[in-house]
Amino acid sequence: MHMSISVAVSGASGYVGGEVLRVFSAHPEVEFGALTAHSSAGDALGVHQPHLRHLAERVIVDTTPENLAGHDVVVLALPHGSSAEIAAQLPPETLVIDCGADHRLVSAEAWGEYYGGEHAGTWPYGMPELITPGGRQRDALPGATRIAVPGCNVTAVTLALQPGVAAGVVDPTDIVAVLANGYSGAGKKLALPYLASEALGNAQPYAVGGSHRHIPEILQNLESAGASEARISFTPTLVPMARGILATVTAPLRGSVEAVRSAWEEAYADEPFVHLLPEGQWPTTAATLGANTALMQVAVDGKARRVVVVAAIDNLVKGTAGAALQSMNVALGLPETTGLSTIGVAP
């Protein structure tokens, strides 16, 4: 039986909003309602998202609760700190999916430290694959009317390491994560580090020394997966590509080498979007481009006595818009894979 799901998208002129529109367009039940933004209100969508030809003539309207109300689903693709005020004015029966950080963290103290201001409260977390006590996060999503989509870096690091944490084969108090990140993760903004003359042929770290806002969210997830205590040294690096995250995550080995690979195999055996590659094959960002997949490989550095996991995702798909659609499917009782592709665009 065909059902129609009306979806409004705020922040439609940005990278995340555009990717939400692209990814959700493949869903057979989705029909787009209001497409909203602030500074670009009044423009045709095609001015800002020329690749979305089927929506190019749609006119962007202002992001107001009145324009967003009346839809089955509202996706908020707004800057951090902007979602809570809008969401609070939307009907309680509307499924609101926040792609920003406003409702991800459980700890108000962590929010204040990393984001500043008042904590807006915690929503059900939109990472169905997250290991939780007694199950997976997807168990908490059916019937939800508020969902917080994870951060893209958080998705890469969490999926990379949580099997080892849950199985007790890594020490979560000494995690080191170094990420290569595409520029779209920074959003559309005019700033010196993001100019082509600064980016092309250049790799540059940012948020070094424990200051990145995704750190408390990563720790929150690893504690959900079974870590009584977790500590991480997290260093992202901008590299000259538009999309993608390649995360190299290491932690000290606990127990036997033989138990390591089986932990990842068992954790992801039934997951449609998270794939442990055959031994000897390493993930690349190109293999995940445009797809809702997380590809990974795990190895043991015997001399260093550390487990090494390399994971690749498309930051705009599995890292954001794909996670939003995947979570919407679960919340509405639809097959989780509906409308989502595992086919990358390579080379």
C-alpha cells in the first residue's frame, strides 16, 4: 500500500539541506512540502542547488514554525544552536529530525563546555547501529517524534571502535583518532581556510588538542557500547576533497589477537549499511561517495599492541542525510533500507 509522507526541509540552500533533498528524493513515499531558509528565502532552489533539477523551480520560503508546520516530517538542517527554538514550536505529533547538534548530548554540562549556552534537552539518537545495553539504538526509534542525527565525525569513530569496546578487546581509556575530512563538513561559509587557494594541494588540521565539539558525543556513544570510562585524543584534518571522512582509530589491545576480527564480524553481521571488508582490503572515501555505507577494516599492530581500525563514510550521507532517512524509516515503521543506496561513486 502506497503511503505519502510530506517532508519539509529547513536550511534547504546549504550543503546538508541539499543532501537531505537529494537522498530523500530516492524514497518512494516522500513528497516534499516547504523548503525553507533564511537569507536565501525568495530564491529558486536551483540557484543554490543546481544539481537538484526536479526541484530547481521550487521557491525557498522563510524558516518559520508556520511554514514548517502541517507536515508529517520536518528535517532541520540548521546551524548548531538554531534548531531548538524552531523545534519547540512545532506540533508534538510531527516527526522532527534535527541534523544539528542541539539535541544529541545527554549531559548539559558537556553541552555548556563545548557549545555554550543552555542545553535544549536530549532527543532519541539517530544512529540505529549504536550498541546499547541489551540491544541497538534502533530499538528506541519506532514511534519517535523527535530524533537527533549524530555528528559525521562521531559516526565514523563510533562505528569504527564500538565493536571492540562492546567485546572488551580494546582499552577505551587510550583511544587515538586521526581523521581526514572533506570540506563540505564545514558547511557553506566564506572563511579563509575554506577558499580554494588555501585548500587545494593542502592538508590542514583543526580543532586540535581536545577542542572539537564532537568529542563528548563520541565518548557518550562508547559508554553506551559498554565503556565504563573512555578517553580520546581526536584530531581532524581537512584534506582537498569535497566529501568524505577517512578515520584511523587505534586503542590498546586487550586479550587475544584472535578475538579482534570476530568482534567486528559479529557486531556488523546483520547491519545493512556497515560493512567489514575482507581481510587485506582497506576502505576508501571514494567507495562510499553518495552511499549510506560505512566501510571498515580492522588490524592488530602486534609490536605496538594496539588495535587499528580504518573507517570510511560520506560525511553528507551516512554522516548526516542518510542517517536522517534511515532513522525516519525506523520511526515510521518502514523497512530501514527504504530509499537508501549502498552503491558508491568511484573513481
